[in-house]
Amino acid sequence: MIDLKLIAEDKLGQTQKFMRRELIKRGWKAEVPYLGSGHYFLERCDGKKLHIFSSTPPTTSFAAGSLANDKFATYQLLKDSNVPQLETIKVSGSGSIDKAIEFLKDKKTVVVKPIDGGHGKGITVNVRNEPDLAKAVKAALSQSKYINAAVVQEQYPHDAIYDLRILTINYKYVAAVYRVAARVFGDGIHNIFELIEIENATERRGKAYHAELATIDAERVRTYMKDKINNIPSLGEEVSVLGIANYGAGGETVDVTDNLPDWLIKDAEEASHICELPVAGVDFMLARLPRTDHTQEELDVSMIEINKAPLLTMHDMPTSGVSRNAVSKYIDYLSLL
């Protein structure tokens, strides 16, 4: 076992850096099995020992964690709740996609995801025809870790989409960011591929969850944008280069903790309670940037998924906005156990 306090900061990822600083401040002992492991073996000042994995506390049961990994099981569990969701079906890796084809005909546009994937891998958006559906299902199945299945979900029906992450700790609202898909800004000279290379060369871009922002995968962008990647945007023109607003895929985060209406906060807290996740990242899609006075109809909210090990540092160091001290509040929660 390795004493976390003895590991140089430049050897740690973002979360471990913040955890290390907070634990040292409180005088807690912390060990990890090896460099890069998400397992922490903690000892509080009162002698109480705790084993956590990333931001998953010991109060999260194996069953609850397993359910959170299964997007379709989560969808089914929340169907009878007040939490709004987009209609979703399951496609088995060994079965026919006939059901998915009928679903596509009904919904016109769908999103396909691995049933138990993460970090935006294997997701295809804006699927509108059968050949693309077959490709999307194949891509999703290739990223399914254990269940060998995909989910097909109706496409969120708005041109402007705001991808919101709400953090709850001890089943209570802590912070929120909306995530901006990886993007570049035109200079009137370089094409999109070249702009990505220029952006990736900046100091803020690097290894996902280590650097301030993750490197944008140009080949993944090429798959998404196809020939449009050779377009030359005008000076100052913003171009979204990926169809998913995922931090690990090069996206940005904007703090909106003070801007959420109470009813949306209650939806997130209800989802965390029903899914038995005391620490959770609840993902929603919104039709516009939220304000505290917005109604459900104005935001047209739909929950997309719930995460058992949410990234705390996106709230502590958002691309835009103030720190919400999420790691500190997480350790506060561990102090109560």
C-alpha cells in the first residue's frame, strides 16, 4: 500500500490531487493500492476506517452501484416516479434490431448508447435511418462492458440542448454545471481539423481527468462531422465538433449552481433517493439555460442517466464559474459515517 500523502502531485489525477489536499488538511490517513487506483483506504482522526472507490462512499450498496451501471434498469425503476425521462428501449447484443427499427420509425430520430457504458464512448446521436441505426447499435455494443446490450432513446426534441449535471451528496443538492460539447472558434484561415490541432496544443488541454480540459479526439470528430471537418469557419464562429457534451471527450463545464429552480433540484434528489445513491451525479437535458423562475414547461427537462461515482472536480474547477468545494463537502459526508 502507498501513502497518498507521499505521492508527488504531478503523479496524481485531478480528483486525487483535490482529495489529497483535503485529507492532509483534516489530518486523515490515506493509502492507495498502487498509483492510479481509484480505491482509497482512509482512517479518520477518531480511528474510524473507511474504504471508498473514487467518489463512491461505503454507504453505496453493490446492488445500487450495479443498477446505476445499467441505463435501462435505471430507466425502468424511475418510470413511475416524478422524474421525467425520454422513452427508451433495450436492444440485446444477441438479438434482432427489429424492435429498434420500429422505434426509429415512430420517433424519427434516436440516440443509441451502450447499456452500461461511460465517458461518452459508443454513443451515436441524430440517428435517422436504418443503416445508421445498425452501425450505431454495433458501436454501442462494442463499448458495452458486461451486459452486451444497447439502449435506443428518443432524441431530445430541441435544437438548443443544455446538458446539465447535478451533484447530490447525502441525497441533498450540492452543485450543478452544464456541459458544453468540445468546440473550436474559427479564425477565417484554418479548417476545423487544423483548429482542433491548434486547440489541443494549448496548455489547458491534455490527458482526460488530469489536465484542465481533455484533448479533443480529432478522429472521433471526423467520424461525427465527416467532410465538414474540412470547412473553414469564419472569424469568431463557434463550431461544436462532437455530438456529446462530455468532459472526458474535451467538453467544458459552466457552473449554474445558483440558477436552478427548486422543482428541478427536487427531481435530482428524488432520483438519488429512488436509486439509493447517497452520492450521485444526475444528468438532465434542458431546452435552455436554467433560471430559478423557469417552469417545467419552459425547460422541458428530461433525465438521461444517474452516476454512482460522479466527478467532483468538475464542480471544484469548472471552466467558467466559481468553485463549489465539492470534494470538501464529500469528505464532510464521510465524517458523518
